[in-house]
Amino acid sequence: MGQPALSPESAFAELGRIRLDEVSLDEMLQRIAELANRAVPGTRDVSVTLVRGGETRTVVFTSDLARDLDDWQYEQGFGPCLDASPSGDSVSVPDMSAEPRWPQWAEYALNRGVGSSLSIGLPIQEAVVGALNVYGGQAHAFDQEAIAVAEQFASYAAVALANAHLYGTTATLAQQMREAMRNRAVIEQAKGIIMGERRCSPEEAFALLSKISQDTNRKVRDVAAALVARAVGSAPVE
């Protein structure tokens, strides 16, 4: 609120200059919400809903009012943003005073000075969905042109969320691989020590590590790390 209106073309050009690898997801979504608030005709406030792992929350918002309107839906378990999120559809409430689907929420919104709303689903992937929520001060604030512009902003938000999810998945996999490599390295060191002491094969050395692991209820990696630490005369590095 308070900033001058912006043409959709200028807003999209500004978004196009932002590199997703140079800003955080929250920063990108906040910028999308702020630009949508200025560029979608009839808009009073904007928020972004994210649903992940059974948790629903508003990740960014342009005012406390937008966050409160979202939170009411989460607490009650129904509302346009909750319908739009899993379906990926655009859900319009053209007139809060004559809304039959969610009359309680509509009354709450109307009492807060909101006359209409638009929630656009962000179908990122099965485990993560969301919605771009656009609130208007007047009834029938969003015509077809405004809806089309809002849907374009939703597309930017969906791309940002999808990229962040992909990065997070990749980063998790990379961490798991690094951990696996560290575990393998210390196990190979321990096998080498056992082979040198007992003049046995690699298979026999690993079998001994496994037996100690079972007998002591410890992970093979921890048994191996303790053996290596004892061999070099230092405490194991956790």
C-alpha cells in the first residue's frame, strides 16, 4: 500500500531481472507479492499460501490484513485459498456480500474492508502446493484482464517454488552422498587395520565389524571410527 501503481509489463520486466540463484525463496516471493499488489488492477493486498507436509502457512504478505484473512481460513479449515492450493485452479470471490460457498469467511473479510478476492493455485509438485491470494477493497474488483495478470504473477511464484524445491532436494541428496562417502572412507580404513592385524580378507574384516556392531548395538560406522581412532591414538571425530 502507498506505492504508485505499476504496469504489468514493467512489473514482469522487473521480475525477469531477478536471478533465482541470487535471492532467497522468501525474498523472491515477497517481491512477487509486492509487484502483484501494484500491478494487478483492483488489488488491495496480496499473500502467498504454502502447503507442505500437512502444514499450511502464509509465507509472504503485503499487510497484516492479508495474513489475517489467510489465517482465518487455516484455523477454520475452509476457504478459497485452501480450495485453490490442491487443485491448481483460480478461485474467485467476486462479491463478499453475496458469497454462498464460504459465508462465514466472506463476512469476516467484509468486516475487514475486503469486498472481493482471487486465489490462484500453485501446483508445484505433489508434496508442495500453494496459492497466490489477491484481495480487493471493492466488490467485483477483478475483471478478466486483472485475473489474467494475477495468473501470470502466480506462474512466477510457481517457478520460484519449484526451483527452490528442486534445489532443496538436490542439496539434501548431495549431503546424503557426502555423508555416505565419509562413512565408506572410515569403514575402509577400519577394514584395512583389521586386515593388517589379522591377515584376513576384506570380506572377513567387514564381517568382524558387522559382528561388533550387532554385539554392541552400535552403527558399523561408529565401530569403524572407534577402531581407527584407537589405531592413531586419538579420540573419534564425530
